[in-house]
Amino acid sequence: MHARVASAGLAEIAEKLDAGVRLDLADGVRLFDSPDLLAVGWLANREREKRHGGRTYYNFNIRIEATNVCVASCLFCSFARLKPGDPDAYTLSLEQVWDKLRRRAHQPLTEIHVVNGLHPDLPFDYYTEMLRGFKRIRPEIHLKCFTAVEIAFFADLYGMTDEQVLCALMAAGLDSLPGGGAEIFAERVRRKIAHDKCGTERYLEIHRTAHRLGMRTNVTMLYGHIETSEERVDHMLRARALQDETGGFQAFIPLAFHPDNNQMRKLPAPTATDSLRVHAVSRLMCDNIAHVKAFWIATGVDVAQIALWFGVDDLDGTVQEEKIYHMAGARTPEAMTPRQIERLITAAGREPVERDTLYHVVHTRGASPPLADVFAP
């Protein structure tokens, strides 16, 4: 394989990796431009196995999207509705939100993941009471809720600073932030596809603040639309720079663009090879972020499984409900049981490890299985 890496023009990059020298922007672009995807994947897999061996993580989680009413007009979004009363717009009552957890009392869930639209009319206590209600129902559950874009929106809407919003949410039970809303950090792209929501610097500053307050967060990258290879690598390097500063990112999560039912529907979706390369380059560039996740809802189950040999060590989790990608045409299931995820990982030749949100091991294959393998209807 070393000869193949050399013939692909990647020998210098391999030498840098061997010597522990960081890759730079030009190296990242070269990885994207290389005609040999398998050589790139081999380098990424080598870095993955240095960190994690064959271990592949997942968690027993539920995803909740309490409202899709959103004042932002991101071109790539098929989920948002501009105002209440628009076709397909919805906002759940707090009892409806809490009932999603109550109905799963038999499941050994470890995480609730909440992401919403930017609703202009809800009071702030809708969100704080949501968190408190979850903790009343299941005090030990980890609440990974509200993207940095939502935090910025709350601050602007309710006349608070970003830090005040984070502190109030933490007091109500917030444990960590998801990574959504990053899209692409390059201003050229962000101005075109998401001009009316939280910008790059504020996104990064909110994560910096969250890390300073003791929370862990993730960071995403939306790929496969109008961004260039240079802009992808720049995005990874900005995430890497903040990680150098704070150490607070747990996972880097590439998210595949889906074109159905949105204003960018004339663009093709990224191919399987695009997705595998993005995940591989992410592992090589984000050398200080422990985990690279393939969100199987976005990539497709088959591509996520192959990505376990292209730098990926995490498959997210059971999910159970998902609207954002499915409203954009995703044909993946909305849920997988722990047993299904473990079979997927094992069939790929990897070792399944159930984790909690903070990557503490819940169980490994061969230990006691989850208490429930069938979800509530």
C-alpha cells in the first residue's frame, strides 16, 4: 500500500503523518484532488486505528425536533417553515415533547438530542421548562440540545448575551451542545446559502464559551453543495484551531447535503465516493478531535458502514425520530435498534461499543445487551 500511496502523490503527506507533523491547507486540498480514493482512505484508516483500533462507537439516543417554524431562510433546508400556519408547520406542546420520553420508559436511553427551528414567538421558558421536564422524567439523561445558531437566536430574541443564555439553559439541565449550524465557515458560501443566521465567528465563539463553561460540544460541516475543496479544508482547520485553544470538541461530523424539496434542488447530492473522501480527509486534518462521526441518516447506512474503514469511528446512535433529512429526501430509516447497529458494525469487521454522550463505555459486544431492542410504537 505504501507504493500505492506514493503513486497517488501522497508520499509527502504520509511522511508528515509518520513524523507527527500537522497537515496544512495545501495537504488537505491534495487529499481531495488525489485520484486514488483508496490511498486516501488507507491513510485515514491508519490514523483512526492509532486512536481507536477497531472500536466503533454508538449511543442509545432519541432525537427530538420540537418545532420547524424558523425565521431563517437557508437555501439547503427542507425542514423549516417561516411561520405558524404555513403548510406542514408544527410546534409541539411541552407535554407532547415530554411524552416522547415518557413513551420510552422501557428503553435504556442515555441521551436526548434536541434541534429546532428558530421560532420567533415562543417564550424562553418554553426551552428551559423543556429541559427541566426531561430531567424530572429521567434525572440521569444527558441533554444535548440547541445548536450554536439557536443559542445566538435566543440571545438576540430575548435580549441576553450568548453566555447568559448558555448559563440559564445549563441551570435548567443542559449538558452539552450538538454541532449543527456550522454549515461551511467560508464567508463566500455562508453568505449565499445561510445569510440570515448566526455567522462563523459567532458560531465559534459560542462553542468557545460553552467549552469555558465546562460543556463539551460537537462541530459539523455541510458538504456537497457549492463549497470548494479549499473551503472544506479551511472549515476543518478552523475547527482544529478552536480545539487547540479549548479542547472542548468531542466529534467532527460531516453532514451530506440533500437537495430534495429545497431551494438548491437543482444540485446533485454528493456521491458515495464524495462522502467517503470527506470523512477520510476530516480524520486526517482534524488531528486533535478524538472522533469522526458518520451520521448514517445523512450518508446512508451502506456508506456509513464503509466509512468505518475511511477514518470514521462513530455512527451516532439509534436516533428514533428524524425530520430534517427526511424532509429533504433521505431514504434512510428513522431509527435503528442497538442490535441492528451492532450487526452493521460487526459485519464491517469492527467492534461495537455503546457509549454515552461523553464517550464513557456503556457496554461492548459480548457484555450484557441493552434491555430493549424494540422501540415503542
